[in-house]
Amino acid sequence: MVEERPGRLTVGVVGAGRVGPALAAALGMAGHRPVAASGVSEASRRRAEALLPGVPMLEPGQVMAAADLVLLTVPDDALPALVSGLAETGAVRPGQLLVHTSGRYGTAVLDPALRAGALPLALHPAMTFTGTPVDVQRLAGCTFGVTAPGELRLAAEALVIEMGGEPEWVEEDARPLYHAALAIGSNHLVTLVAQAMDLLRTAGVQEPGRMLGPLLGASLDNALRSGDAALTGPVARGDAGTVAAHLRELRAHAPETVPSYIAMARATADRALANGMLKAEYAEALLGALSDEPTHRDGGTA
């Protein structure tokens, strides 16, 4: 068990992308000792030098040999092959902590290493990373999705707390749904904000970020506090004429945004209708305005 290990842990990173060096640096601030990292690209090497100064860049097998705790911070699709390869080559040591940071996977992906005697942990920080030292500061209060064998749960949660984070337990079979939720909330938000900024520039707004900042900040805060009750705007009100006008302008000036506008407006209408904000008598006209085919107010097709 981890609690029986004397002193602090030596820490290695396999995959020095944006996440691994930041987590290793946070563990270093907690008293553990980063000792080795691996990375292929020049960008990976620069990140490691900035966040883990003096830590040597080695081959993955050498990182495994040097560290009590190894962070496997590679892309999701590369993780299964990496784990299998490390286990097959004998790089995994009994009692070694193997931590991956994929949101998609729980600990089952580490089964080859488990059979070799490793202690498997899945610790996913619910945060976007820049690959710079600011990430270490942002870990303070960051929630981590934690999955581990029952006997390692306390150890996994303790590591998260040492990094400044807040552990949130996620069952093994819930990991894909958990990760999909975060992708919808974070990745899609970036796309929506970027689209809104582009449209404002097209409309002649000089500083779209300044205009959107207070609005989006208030919307996010209201949504986190109140959920669907925070819905506002023409869709929630059932203002079909305004929605139709939006679509005419988007088709004329930014047709690539029309599918996402329609998809999000329909999803918004469904939620507003379900919670009683959108009156049923307005829903039919609204859904007509959200038709995939452009229409004129007189009912003719463009």
C-alpha cells in the first residue's frame, strides 16, 4: 500500500505534453521528487525544461526504472499500446504507481501493468492546460475525476489533494460518459465563443472579447447556479421571427455556423419546453423557423 512507503516518491513522466510536466511540478511542490521525463518533440522538451528544470529527458523504459510514481500523460488513443508495451518489455515494477490522466479511461486500460504488479490510478484533471507554469497555479481547486481499485482510493485522493486539487470519484463504467460531459462543456464552449467572436467582427465590433466577456461570464455563472432556469433569449421566449432573422443573416454572412446554431437552438428549445419556459403554442412556429431549409416569412422556399 502507498501509505506504507517511507518518505516521498520519485516521480517520472512518460509523455511530456501539456499535462504531465505540470502535474509532476505540482507533486514536486508537495515534496515528491521529479526525477525523469520522456518526450519526443522539441516542444515537449521545452515544456519539461520550463516546468521541471534539471530533470533529465530519458527513454520511457528509463523513466519507468527511475520512478516510484509514473505519470502516463499521452493521448487517449496511444495509452493502451503504451501500457501493453511497457508491461511486455518488463519495464513495470511490482509496487510501482502508474497514473494516467485520460478522462476517457478508468483503470481497466492499465490491466497489463496491474498483472505485472503495478498499482493503477486514473486521475483526470478537469482543466484545460497551456503547457506553461501557469498551469501549476491553476491546479489549486481543480477537480480531478478519480478512479482506482477500492484499496487505492484513499491514496489516489491524497495525491490529488497534494497537487492542490479536489478529488471527485468516478466509477469505472461511467468514465466515457463523464468525459463526454466535459467535452461538451469545455471543448464545445470554445467553439461557440470563437464563432460568436468571428460574427461580431463581421458585424463591425472592434473588440468582441470585451463585449462578450461580461455577458458570457454572467451566463456561465447563472447556468452553474440555476441550470435551465438561467435560459434566456429568443429561443426560450419562442420568438420565431428573431430566430428566422438570425438564420437569414448567418446564411448570408457565415453559412458554416448555421448547423451549430440550429442544433443548439433545437436543444435549447427542448429544454425550455420541458421546464415550462417555452410555451407549447410558440414551439411549433419556432421549430418551423429552425427548419434546415431556408424559408421566407410568406412560406416560400428560398
